[in-house]
Amino acid sequence: MGNKSACLTFLFPLLFVFCSVLSGQEASWFLDKDNETPRFIQRLAWAADEYALRYEVVIESEEAAGFREILRESTGATYIEISLPPGKYRYGVTVFDLLGRSGPAPEWISFEIIEALEPEPRDFFPAAFYLDEDSVWVLNLTGQNLSPDAEVYLRRDGSAGSIIVPDDYSSSPALSGARLVFSIRRLIPGNYEVYIKNPGGLEASLGTFRIAFRKPVDFYVGLDYAPLFPLYGELNQLLDQPVFPLGGQIRFGIVPFKQVFGYLGLELVAGWHYFHTAFDNYEVSFQMPGAELNILFQKWLSNRVMALTFRIGGGFGMVTDFHFSYSRGNNSEPMSFLSPRAAAGVSFLYLMTRSFFVEAGAEYMYWFTVDYPSPQYLRPRIGAGWKF
């Protein structure tokens, strides 16, 4: 086997890579986890010699007084596996041919093994991400040997395949702290452990970290001012008014279905509106109390204090005291009738405090009547309420 010289530097903890490659020779490593304490195994390999009977490998350790032989091994294979402590070393391979004669003295290959860093996470804060309250998704980790090149993620309890990788990971210069930055779109409710694996394969985990909603169900109560702007319909042609300003409603909402992408719930609305118009010789007026049941879809913005709410639903309105009043004093008999209706709209909610909110929005409302065309309205609203 021919002898060539090179310099090897083994960079990783108890593992190594070539800084320059010796022709026909290789270095690799693996982590043996069969014992209680993981052990790094280094593998030195070389190209086979066609006429070799065996190979003799000598490894020497560099000390203050020079190099000291620590291993001499004869093998018929083209590699050896060893486990060496941190330090600086050199090795050489001598080829013995089929007649047992040794080849030329080997040239030494130098290498260095650096101590492995076993990660030791000790604590993290906060203890949980609350998807319905928090707006910053940063997890801070403390401990020792938290390498900047480590593989770090959240691993869900009982599910090896369910992990959440941070968008950004960084560690402190002293390797005593780390910072994990996540985006909300990656966060899935559950219990997780913080897993860290340093270069070389030494790993550790720490738990339990929670991703959850602080409140599983939200309740809302709100009071609105809600005028009506006629859009179309035979009734509105009769009344001939651009706006009916007297109206309001009270809302009761429940939101039991929460996910990262949005919340789903129901809303009961009870309202009242007054219709009146005056002409030269007569007046027309009536009241309409009513109720609606809506499906809500709520999307909270990243600051967690503002939300867009989309709603669609339907209900009934009761037209009461519908009558004509004439200037000569003859009034028509009052009439009452039930009118089904449908509505859809959007609103913007802003939390002034943790519980008190203001909200503004608008809905399109359609009445199902025998008139043709049926009445249609724009119902803007502005109000306030409490979130429980």
C-alpha cells in the first residue's frame, strides 16, 4: 500500500471530518447508544492493497513530551473502529504482503478529537402559548451546552411524527440560553416537549410545554345602534325615505369552536326598528321587532385585540301597528304580520380592555314578503359590549 501524507482535523465532538482528504483514506463516526452512556465510535478506513495479507495500524497521542503510542492493531480488514477521548492524535498504516513482509514505514496522519457537548436544557418560559391571548410566539430556553447549530423543535407527547419547527433559533454566546421564534400558523394545540439535538447526535428533551386556548368558549353580549337604509323593494317605494334612523339591537354570542385559522360560533340577535314617513295628507308608520340566529366566523388579527367577524343567518320580523294616519283624522285599522328575513354582513371588533369591546359593521338584510320586489336594506351598526 502506498503511503501519502495529509493533515486531518476532526472538528465535531467525538467525531471528525477531513480538512483535507488523504487519497484512499477515509474517516467517519457513529454514535453507539447500546449502553446507558452514549459512546462515539470513530472509524478509520483506507484503500485495500491488492497483495496485502494484513494491515498494522498504530495510533499515537500527542503529549507535552511528544507522541506516545496508545494503540497498535493488526487487521485483515481495511478499517478499524475505535473510541478515543478528546485530544490530538496521529496514526499510520503499514501493509504486510502475502509473504508477511512489511511495506515502507507509513507517513503519519494527524487528527484532533474535541469533546462532545451534551445539551442540558433546564427550564423554559413562558410555560404555554395561549392562542386566544398572546401575540408574541417566542420560547426562551435556559440550560447548558445549547449549541447554535443544534436541531431544536417542539415534539408532541405520544406522537413522534408531530413536531413544530421554529421559524428562527439562536443561542447565547455562553451556550446557556436559546431563543425559539414561531409563527402562529405552525402552532397546533397540544402538550409538547422541547427537544434539542447537538451536532454529533447527543440529545435531550424538556417538558411539558402547552399550546392551548386560555378559554375553550367565548361569550359575547353587545348593544348596537342600527339604522336601516332602504335599498330596494315595493314597500320602500311606498314609504319613500332615504333612512329610518330609529333602531337598535342586542346581541348574544357564543364561540365554542376555536382553531388557529379562525373561530366558529352562533349569535342570537334581538332588534327593533321604527318606520315612519309623512306626506301632505297622510302619514304611514309601523314598528318591527324581530330576532335572528347567525353563524359567526371570527378571524383575530395578529395583535389579538382586533378581529373581523363574518356572519350569515336568518330569522323573523313582526310588523306591528302598521297604519295610515290622515290629516282629516280618519286612521286605518292597524295591521300586524310576520315577515321572514335573511341577513349577512361583516364587522370589525376592537378590545378596549380584556373584556370590553367596541364594534362596527354592516349587514345586508332581505325580507321575504308578498310584495314584489321584496324589501331589502343595508343595516349599518355601531355598538359596544362585553366578552366573557
